[in-house]
Amino acid sequence: MDGGDNLVWEALVMRLAFPEQSPGPAREELARDPTLNEVAVGTLFGLLDEFLQRRAKHNGVAKIFDEYGSRRRQ
């Protein structure tokens, strides 16, 4: 993902869930459309699951921070 390190988690999830829309559907639209809401919630929990799996590995947190630092330096 290009940039985004100054966004709150909600904006990051929406950016990943709906890459073709910027900034993504508004909360009201998600509340009205179950399909959009399902995509957003699925993306959130998928990212959370990925983070927890990576964090649980040996030196997981350090590796996550190292990867983030490497991306910031590019």
C-alpha cells in the first residue's frame, strides 16, 4: 500500500477493502448496504487475523516493526 501511515485504522481498512473508491463508503452507506458492510468487516477481521498470526511467531512483533521501518525508508 502506498502511503497511509498517517491514517487511523478505520481509514486503512476502508482503503484496503475498497481500493477503487477513495475514501470508501461512508458509515451510513455501510449501515444501509449489507454487502458493503460484509466486505468491510471481512477485511477488518482478515487483517486482524493476519496480524495476530504474525505477532504470535518467534520475534513476531520485532519483525512487524522491521518490515514497517523498511517500507518507510523506501
